[in-house]
Amino acid sequence: MLQVTFNYEGEQPIFETLRNLHFKYENNTYILNELDYTAKIIHDASSKRLILTFSKELSFEQYKSLHKVIKALADQIEASVDDHLALMGYLADGKEAYIFNSWSKWMVFLEGAKHVSMEGQKVLVISNNQVIGEGILIDVIKDETVKEDFRIIQCTLVTKTGEKVLSGTNLKIVPTGEF
């Protein structure tokens, strides 16, 4: 199990905040069941601490969902977050990345690696929920002005009619699984 500790000061609306984040209260534990995963929080009111535990066997999408919950909880109760027991992986420079701290850098690193691995594969390019192209991915260009997110603004495909460059503000590239 991985663990994140929230330390807060003063009187905070813990019950209401957790309820708004879809936690249910059962047997002195707050339980979140979302996207086929379970996260549990134990509230130690005397030390003004919440301890969140969750599986280390979640999918990438489940971790992304849980990160949003952690961020929302920390913001709403003005808590400091200790996530040293929730290591997600390592960054390109070898530094550790956790579910809360260094999350954005880790996401950018993983998204970049994912798109490099799709080069040479057949993909769909989506902009504003519309497919705007299909072909073999040659290259992607990310928006370098946005550091905390990975946004593709241009890609090059080999299509049935030749090489095609597609541009947009936030292109999504999805592998088709075809060769």
C-alpha cells in the first residue's frame, strides 16, 4: 500500500470536503471507490492529520484520478502533503517523482516517452473531439511554453496521400493498434 499524509491547522471542514470528493464514511474510515480502485482515509483529529492509503497496483488513469483527489483535498483543507511513501517513478534526471510532489514533471516525462514510442505506428490525430488525421506518426512537437503539461501542437504523419503536417492547440494522438 502507498500512503499520503495530510497535516492541517485549525478547524477544517474535513467531513464535508471528503463527502464532496465522493468519500463514504464507514467504521471510522473514509472510503473512496472510483474507477475500480479503493482509497481509504483515516482521520486523526487530535493530531490534525489525515492518512490516505491506496494500492500500488493501479493503472495510470487511476493514479491520475487519485492525484486530482489529493490535490483538491490539500487545497480545500489547506494541508501540507507528505507523499514520501507514494513513489510513482523516476524522472529523466533520476530524481524521484511522487503522487503529489513532482507529479507534473513526471506526467510530462511519461507523456513524452509515450509519444516517442508511438513514432512509426499508425495513429489517429484528434482535435476538439474530431479526428483530423490518420497515418503513420513521424514526429510530434510539444508546446514548450507550457511546462506543467504535455500539449502537442503539431505532428507529422505519412498518410495514403503523402506526408501531412497537422497543427492545433492541444492535439491528441491515439494509436490504432493497426500496422
